[in-house]
Amino acid sequence: MTSEGTVDVNKIIADISVRLIENTVTGGGRLVANFVKNNKLDVQQATGKYLSKTEHRVRFVKTLFSDDPVDLNDLYVPISFEKNGSILQHADLVYEIENKRRIVISGIAGGGKSMFTRKYCLDTIYAKENLPVYIELRLVSPAIGNLSDSISKELLSALPGAGSEVAQALMEKGKIVAILDGFDEVSQDNREWMAREIDGLAVKFPSMKIVVTSRPNEGLSAWKGFSLCRVQPMSKASAIELLNNIQFDMEIKSAFISEVDATLYMKHRDFLSNPLLCTLMLVAYRQFAEIPDKVYLFYQFAFEALFRRHDTSKDGVFKRDLASGLQYDEFQRLFSYFCAKSYALEQFGFYENDFIKYIIDSIAYENLSCTMESCKFDLLETVCLILRDGLEYKFVHRSFQEYFAALFLVNSDGKSLRLALDHICHRMGNDNVVAMAYQMNPALLEKEWLLPKIEKIWSLMKSIDPEREPQKIFELLYENATVEQNSLRISLDWENKNQVAFYITLLVGERGVKYSEEEKKGHVRIIVNQVKKVLKEDEYIRSWIEKRVKPNVFKETMRTGRIQKLEERIADIPQPLFRALLANDWATRERQYVSDAIEILRARVDAREIRVLEIFDRPDAAT
């Protein structure tokens, strides 16, 4: 399939709509067949319009390197996925969707998951077998109805005059492919509700294919009936193929590809294996001919390249001034506030009124002399950080919102920073704002937020004996425990501000003790014997485990002393069992790590303050 300039899209859509209607009638049951028979011409015309709208919506994408939408078919490079330890290529995942019907695609920002679902939606249209319904989950909420209603509403736009029973029949017969994009973009307040909605949809319509995309989330693996497929990094060959597909200055692109092939891919694999960061690197390379080592610097370079890209025309003589008349730093401050406020309110897309209000509020906050209309024009047309999609406005990529929100944070005063981090730190499992803010200004976050939080943990922990009460140590630092074959894994509660602060201190330095394979085997033997002893001596623990596992699993546990799989809050695990699952001085080391982290953070904060005083109290020291 090529661009609109070389094919008759209307003729293709007309052919697809006729064929798809025939297949829908065949597989959709008597109710659907009767409705189509009585309304065939209207249905064919409406289905054609629906498919044309959907095809155009998913096929043409805005990019960082072009002012015009780009045909996905010309740009797309197949990516790979991991499922249960096996690698799946594009065609393998399509096979999984067609046969397993329930797929969650998990990947980091810019990894290519949304591009895959767009391509899969296009291929579904061209295959003429099923009707695709592409839903952005952030636009669905309890206030506007359930998820099934949203899918029915989309379907009924293709079936004028049909009632909800016709839409239900199509879903029941498996003639619908529901592509649900951006579970991670659902607000925190609605995320559990949305998970229940998706589960209910799968239970109610077992024949319907459902594809969900999300950034990594611990809860995704627990979704019943869904296979979790994780997006894998691009290979060097795929990165070069993507760069070749990008419409860009050929001389610059060729030079960049040569460097990627020679050394850059190995040196910057984390960046070049991500489609978005790979593209950003090309944009930054054109402007600066160098590659930064930190992620936040990528976005800084990319923003500057977008802001000044009209300065770098081939003859070096054309420059498009901003309609707002703002300077680089002023526009950056304005957009930082815009992003921080929308990020805090979990808004990732805007309708006209909200978009205008955010711009007006940003101008007022920064006390800038410009009009709302000129700033709106610059965001959409000059710097191109926001794009219009139908009635909505969206970030060119959500990661830009995160970068500028982080930039706003590190330019805030101490009290405001602490309040903001307390408000958003639970999102660390889903986005990069706190991590980027820490990269930008570790001194600020360590002094104003991390050190006070970790000191609070220590004030509660220092009187606990880790050998007698190890569980209390872990309760302060983590929330949940998973026991699998007697291997204890612990995880924190992202809602607990103190626990999250402790998690961030892992960035302070190397932690823990490394054990050899022989030592690990010795620990397993100790744990098995300890668990056997507890099971033999403690009837309550036997009963506690028996209630939580299947009968055959319980018998095996009693025989071998191995707990196959158990997930519980740490506070709810009986203390004798928890102690039995610890084979070494783990609790002692956790306690010591908190003490060491405080010492390291205090030393850093004090050293920085001393250096500042030396410079300004003794000017000769600066020389």
C-alpha cells in the first residue's frame, strides 16, 4: 500500500467495505444478517466512511522531522516482542492476536507499541475480514459510560440505524477487533476501573480480539486470560532501516547512518534501540553534530533543534521568527508550566477550551507579553510540540510533556518541590518525570526531598532489631512479597512516599552483597529446611498456606518444604514463616543500607554547601 498520490484510496475502501460487509453477514449471526439485508446501501456507504476515517486516522502520523503527516506504510519498521522468554517478530505477534485473542503490549515511551497497533489496524482493514475499532483509553471514563458502550458507539457510526443489539452481536461473534491504546494514559483514579472494564469485556465477548497497549506496569502480568508481550529494543539493522525511511536531508542522514553503523549504535545502544530516541538523535545531530549521554539532554537538544530548525535551512539564510516574539528561554518557561500543570492533572490531550486555558494560564504565570493566539500558533506550527488530531490537541509525543514537567520541577523552590514530588512520586512506575528531574539536579532533590524522607524512615527503623524482627524492617521499606519456589521477591508501594524515596536512593550507589552460585544454592537449602521445620511445628501456618494454594500444591509444599507461588502483603505474612524465608542477613543489610544512604546523602549535601561557601566567602578559592 503506497501513499494517496499513487493509489485510489476511495476505490480500495469501497471494495473493502463490500467485502467486509459480506464477511460480517456470514459470521455475525441472523440479527446482523437481517439488519444488513434491509439496509445494505446505507450500511455500505456508512461503513466506507467509517473505514476511510479510521484508515486515515491511523495511517498518517505527525513526526518530529516533517511539518506534514507521514504515511505510516512508508515509515514503519517491524519491531520484535518477548513473551514468556521467547522472541516474537511482527508476524508472530499478529498470529498470537488472531489465535489467542487477548494481548497486552507493554513497552517504554517511544518503543513503537502504538505504531505497531496502528499498522495492525491498517492490516485488519486491508484484510477485509473484521471491523477494527481503535479506542484511545484516556478518552473513556465512568462519566461518559463503560468501555463496551464506547466500542458500540464507534460501531454504530458504521451501521446507521442499527441498535446496540447489532453491535453486541458483532462483538459476540468475534467480527470486531478492539484496539485499546494507552492504558497507562488513563488517570490514576480511573485505572482500576478501566482494568475491570477490560476484564469484563473479555469475559462477556470471548470471541472478540482485544489488543491493549501500555507502558510497563507491574499489574499487567496479573490480567487473567491476557498474554503479555514486551516490546524489545531495535537492532542496529532496524535502527538504520528506520533512519533510511525518514524523510530528511540526505547528506546529514547519510553521515549520521554511517556513524551509527560504525560506532554510535554500540556507544548509545539504549537510545538508538528506541524509535523515538533514535529520531530525536537524528534531529539533534543535524543541529549540533554531537550526541549527549543523558536522556534529559536528548530532550533539551531536541527542543532546541525544533525551536531553531528554521535557522538551519540549506542556504543558511531563512529564519522563521516565532509569532509570539518570545525568546528561547521565555518559550521554554511557558511550555514548562503548560506541561507541569497538565501533567499534574493527568491530561495528555486537550479539547479547544482546555488547550486555550492552559496557554492563558502559562502566559500569566510567567508574566509574558504575548497573546494566546500567537503562542497557540507557535506550539502548533512553528515549534510543532503540539499537534491537532480532529477535535483534540496532543503532544507530539508524551515524553516531551514529561521532560518539560521535570524541568519545571527543578526550577521550583524547596517547599514547592517537596509538595510536587509527594504528589507525583507514585507515578515512577509508569513515567520518567522524577527520574529526569533527579538527573537534571540531583543536589536539589537529595537535599530537599530524598534526605528528609530517608531520615524519616531511619527514625522509625533504628530501634528495630533486624535479627529478632526482620519483618518490621521490610514493612518500612516495601509493601508486597512474592514467594516462588522459596525465593522471596519484595516490591514497594508506589503510593507510599517514604518507600518511593527509599527506592530512589538506590541511585545513590552500589547496594547489597553479591553471592556466588554455590552460596545461593546453600541459601536455598537453608530456606527449605527452615520452611519444613515451621510447617511441621506450626499448625496456624499450615492452615494459612492451605487457604491460599490449591490442594495438590499444598501437598507438594508439605512434602518438599517448597512454596511454589504466594503473593501477599508483607505485613500479612505470619512472622515465623517470613523469618524462615530469610536465609542470610538480608534484614540487617537493608537496615545498614538505609544508614549508609543517609551518611552518603548528608556528606554530599554538606560538601556542596562547603564548596559554595568557600567560593563566595573566599574569592581567591575560586581561582
